[in-house]
Amino acid sequence: MTARIPVAVLGATGTVGQKLIRLLDRHPWFEVAAVTASDASAGRPYREVVRWREPTPLPERVGELVIGSSRVATPVALAFSALDTQAAAEIEPIWARAGATVVTNASPFRLAPDVPLLVPEINAEHLDLLPGQRAARGWSGAIVANPNCTTTGLVVALAPLHQAFGVERLFVS
């Protein structure tokens, strides 16, 4: 791969958004091309608005990006959403209708039958739901949800045990 894929981070000024930016900085496949936040922050450079809490310095190039409104989709193929639940329910479909595949941390679409609830190491084949989601909803993009953090760690550990031995019951506290 020669060029990195331009991506947006929705809700970029919050704690989860900052973590996404840190993880995407210098990523070999992705490049943060757009950052969004509330309308109150839109139009200002990211570095002027964000209260950076990550252990590494704010990536200089991302700091120079002008924050867009989360309610206005930018033409990118992929958007990582760090929006809270209420905002995600309203805003993520805007981006999916505009052609972005939205990877969301929020819960509003987790139980939708046409939205993959994805842990890539475990069930990558669930991405096969995307053409049906696009057709049913009339979107050119899509939404892919991840389970909550507790579930993700649990299924990564349990999947190989289930394949080998057949887990029948589990108690978690």
C-alpha cells in the first residue's frame, strides 16, 4: 500500500476521540484527514479546542486540522466514531448516507440485525452484512459496531476455547 486511507474521527475532542487520533497517528493504513466535534467547536483548529489528555504529544499535523461539525459529512470512505450514544444515533446515519463506512464505539446500532457487531479476530465474516444494510437503508456507506470493551476482551479469550472445547456456560462478574 502506497497511500494511506483518509479517515475522519467523529467526536475528536473527547477522551475516546483523542485515543483514536493517537492510535491513527502514523498508522500505516490510515491518515486522519478530518476531525469533527460539536457545532460550538467547528471552524477552529483542533489544537485550539482539544484539551489533549493522551500520554504522547498532540500530533502536529492533526492539531492544524480545522474541526468540522459532526453533523456535516466529509467525503471520506471511513469514519471512526467516538460520539456519545445520543449523538451517534442521529449523526452516524448522516455519514453512512454520504458514503462513509462508520466504525462506531456507541451502542445505538449494536442490536440492529443488519449492522455487524464486529470483533475482527473472531467474526470478520459479519462484514458480509454490509451489502444488505446498504440496500435496505438506501445508504452508499454503512455502520459497523463494536461490542463494549468488556465483551471484546472476553470473546477474544473465549473464542479459541469455545472452538476447542465448546463453552456451554459462563459466569462473569
